[in-house]
Amino acid sequence: MVSRCALLSVWDKTGLVEFAKGLAELGWKILSTGGTARVLEEAGLSVTHVQEVTGFPEILDGRVKTLHPNIHAGILARREPEHLKQLEELGIGTIDLVAVNLYPFRETVARPGVTTEEAIENIDIGGPAMVRAAAKNHEYVIVIVNPARYPQILAQLREQGDVDLSTRRMLAAEAFAHTAAYDATIASYWQQEAYGKKNLPPFFFLIGEKIHDLRYGENPHQRAAFYRLPGRGSGTLASSLKLQGKELSYNNLMDLDAAFSLVSEFKEPAVAIIKHTNPCGVAVAETLAEAYSKALEADPVSAFGGIVGCNRPVDKELAQEMVKIFLEAVVAPLFTPDALEVFKARPQVRLVAVGEGQEKGLNWHVRPVSGGFLVQEPDVYDFTEQELKVVTRRRPTEEELKDLLFAWKVVKHVKSNAIVVAKGGVTLGVGAGQMNRVGAARIALEQAKEKARGAVLASDAFFPFPDTVEEAAKAGVTAIIQPGGSVRDQESIDCADKYGLAMVFTGVRHFRH
């Protein structure tokens, strides 16, 4: 029986030696290149170097070694008489397995201070060519780009003597996805270099690595899965660790993201309680436990079954308060061991630790539409107090200004039309997703009730009419923050002056559709 030939040329050498030994035991000939060949020979394996097959040395610092007809013909030949005859006439042997993974371009360009020259040298050429050739000819060639597949392939070869067609097709799909993601990463990097990091390029690549399937999407009849963007570090939901509780659902993940994004706005200890991606209670305080108590008090009815976000590690004191009501999930940088012990009393509560040190850098927001998708940069406008413009006769007091800035951070995370009423670093009422602004204000003020007296109000967009100011004044609100920019701004300003309210313009809108 003619021995089969495996070409092994990998950057990631995880499991390589064990895999090659398994192939050798099954009578396979091992063909290899450069560093891979050295590792195999040091492990005592017999290896044929690629240049022995090509009759040509590796040249140009290794840039050219497998780009040769003797390699690609051996991979691409169909195992049929005409192709095999041509190979025999040319003295070319078949290659029956290709295990290749590529230069670490993504990891290289993620390093601080990486040079253009380093990036260029980590663009693999021969590797993707071999992978694509083997994947194209997968009916005859086994292609492996993921070292985790080695045991599975060896098992099939030992048990069946070959790899079945369904597995070969799965491996080919994985291989094409591997090269597609690799090329997209390279293209994205060079588009950034060409157009700048904050400019939208002519082509937009979205590369996701599946973390796991979800039971369903927003509703049971919708399929869903959770994907991770390659190269994203600690401090993200995609890199988080579930420490306890039931499986996370699509809706859980949406709410967890909304909760953690909101509390990440604040430097001081902050807690947000989320329902359907909208905050029902948000507070800042000296301690996280105090912030949680205030956020819960803001709307205890809606908080039942909510998602809680914290911007500090959850400790025992806070955990003891959280287990007193039914919560779906809690997301925080960390949970102390004592806190985890307390939560054992509520094993159904999902605890999600995202890690300390939030991921920095631009993360585009992508939304599908019919026939395409929309892309925008995230709403991360760094607003400063100095940018506020007082437009009324009365200026806000120091305490009002503090609450205005707090409410302004919260309203950014509420679905439009959005109104937030707050006082003392706590939300008192939230009006979300209404078709008109005064309707959102009435909901928020009704929720705040008598607590609205002396409170402030934030609006995510300008007032088209002075009716919202009227409603706020009647409820006892004393200061308002809004973007301004309406042709009727003066009417709203006059109304505020009439009731002695302070009003400030930000010049920035925070729509959230």
C-alpha cells in the first residue's frame, strides 16, 4: 500500500508532535517546512523537507517555500486517471492531508508600537494558498486549520482508515472561514492605515468567532448565537465569565450589555437596574451597597426580575442585599469569594464577571436593515462641564448641576424619546421610548411623584414645544438639561424663566433607537 502524505506547516504548534506521531504510526509520510520540521525532528520523527519535493530552496527569508507546482499540484489533483497520469509523468506525489495555520497577523498588529514592517512580515501568503487549495479539493484532501481537530481526525483514521465526507466538508468550511477571517483582518488593518481609525472605509468587515449557540433569540421561534470579536480583551461581555446561574439567554445578554455600559459611564460607585435594555433605577453613592439600595428604591416594582450592573466588584455586603429579591442576573468586574458564598442561596441568579480594566478603543455599532446594515461609532462623546450653556436667567446651583450631569449620563442609555428625572445622584423617574417627548416626561414625572420637587430633568433631544417645561415646572422640577437646537428654543427658555427654572444646553443629542 502506498503511504499517504501529510503536509504539516503550522505557526500554532499546539498538539503538533502528538498528531504527527499518530500519523506516522498509521504509516503516513510527513512533509514539512522550516520551524515545524525542526520541532518534529527534535521529537524524533522522520520528516521530508519541502525543498526535497520542490527541488528548490526556501528563499527570500522564507517568503517563498511552498509556492511551487510540486506542492500545489499534489494538493489540487483529483484522484482520477487523467490527473494521476499527469502527476506520474511529472514525478509529483499526491498530498492527502494539509495541516496549516497562519502567521499571527492579528496578534502582531494588536501589540503596542508594532511597526508597518512587522505587520507586513506577518502577512502569510503560502499558508492561505495551501489551505484554500486543500479546502477546494477536500473530497480527496483532509484540511485542518484548528489544532483542536487533531484528536478527532486521528480517531477516524484509526477506526475507519479514512475521514468521512461529512467531516471533510466541515473541515473545508472551517478552512475557508479561517482564511476569510484572516484576509478580512488584514484588509481592516490596512483600511485603518489608509483612511484613519475614525473614518468609515469603503468595505466593512465584521468577523465573529462563535462563543456558543443560545437557546433562542428574543422569542422562542428565533434562532440565535453569541459571537466574539477577535482580539477584544478583558472588560467586555464577550470575554466575561459566568460564575453561577442558568444559561444566559439572548435577552439576558442584551440587558447585561445595557447595564454594564451604563455604569461604566461613572467614576464613582454606580449601580443600574435594567429591564428590557432601559434603566428603571440608577444611582451613584459612596459605596456600591448604598448605590444599589438607592437604585432599587427608585423603582422596586420594575426591579423585580431585573438585570443589575455594577462598576465595582460585588462584595458580601452587597450580595446580602441582592439575594433579598428575585434578580435575573448581575454583571460586575468581579465578585468576591464571600459574595459568591452568599449568592449560593439564589443559585438561579446568573453572575457574570467581565474582569477589571474595561476594553478601550473604537467598537463600531452595527445594525441590520433590509438588504444591508448600518454602521456608526458608539455614542461616547466626552462632555465637559465647561461646554454647558446656561440659557435662563437663573443659573443652576452646584447641587443641581451635579444632578444634571448625572441625569445626562443616564438619559443617553434610555430609548428615545427619553426623559430622566433625578435628584441626589438617583433616578426618580424614567420615561422611555415614547412617540412624543411630553408623553415621556409625563411618565417620568408620574413615576417620581412628590419626589420630583427640587429634582432635575434631562431630555435626550431638544424640546419642540414648551409643554415639557410646563409639565416639569408643575411637578416641582427646578433645573433642566437638554441639547437645545429647536427653532422654538426661545419659547422653552421663556417658559423656564416664567417658573424660575434653570436650564442648560449641551449642544449634543443622545438619540437611542
